[in-house]
Amino acid sequence: MDDNPTAVKGKLIVFEGIDRSGKTSQIKLLSERLTLENIPHQTIGFPDRSTRIGSLLEDYLKRKDEEMPRQALHLLFSANRWENMSRIAKLLESGTHVLLDRYAYSGISYSVGAEGLNFDWCKVPDCGIVEPDVVFFMNVSAQNTCTRSSFGDEIYEKVKTLEKVYDVFRRFDNLPYWRDIDASDDPSVIHEKIYKTTMEIIKGPDRPLTKLKF
């Protein structure tokens, strides 16, 4: 990113939350509606398992019997985001809105809550990636998510672990672009809230790409 960037039309819209909180379902609903309205956008999920780094992360997440140094794992997740920054910046500069399924906030929350790493240390590797226009935090308890389908498929999906991860997520509540969404509500109601806020942001003024800082 340029240190003196020009304003871009594309908006970076992030969905965050613990596992099975409904992020992916809401992104799908939003994407379908934007498509119907001919609004250019692209969806990207993290970790992006299509890359070399992403394939390493996928391998680890599926193999519960293998270990990796916690710090190395955190840096791999961050590197996976960094390797997508040029792509994301180009999309935003072209006027294409980008919907992200997870971002730096997940990386930090899981490394601190599930792996016990230092909060301040975990923030450093992601300083400098593109700052979002909005983050929709799908707020739902770990006890609630454990009743949802496919719970427990990956290494981090354990109730006590997710409770700790949830607590770390709440440390981002004060960010100006953070929007708390009651994810226990009816999916259609959730979608309408997200859609309304998204359209307000899309119709808002263009702004330069800025670097994420905490």
C-alpha cells in the first residue's frame, strides 16, 4: 500500500466470531443479495487454503495429533493474510467490495485464547495489513455454537477453548468500525441488519486504503 494513497471505492467488509457463529452463512446471504443488485464484490475466507501457506495451515488444523510451536503457528496465519494483501488492495482499488470470512482479529483471538500467547505480541505481525471499513462480530456464546452442525471438526472447536477465544474477541469492542451482531437471532433478521449497515458503508464516501493498527 502507498504511504500517500488515493481514495478507493471498494469497501473491506469483515465477518468475525468464534467457530459456528454463523459468519459463513451470513456472508453467503449478503453476497447473494449484492449479486442480485449488481454490486461488484468478492468473498475471501481466511485461512486461504488455496495458497502454499494455507495448505500448511489446513494440514495442521485437520491433524489433531501433531504439534507446532504456538508462535510459528500464529505467524503462519498472519503470513497467510499478508500474502493476500496485494490481491485485496487491487480489488478495492478497482471498486470491488471485498467480504472477508475472518481476518486478523480471529488470528489474535485464537492465538491468545486457545494457545495462551501474549495479546500485545500477537497484534504486531498484522500491523500494516488493510484496515477494514466495518467488522461484523457474530456475537454468540460457545455453549450455543456447540449445538450447531459439524461442531468439533477442527482442533479449536471445544467449548472451554471457545469461551476463552470469545473473551479475547471482546477486547476489540472499542474499535470504531466494530459492529456487534446478536448471532442467536433469526438468520433473516441478522441478514437485514448486516445488509442495512453494509449499504450505508458502500454508499458512504470513498476513503484511502489505510494500514491496520491497534
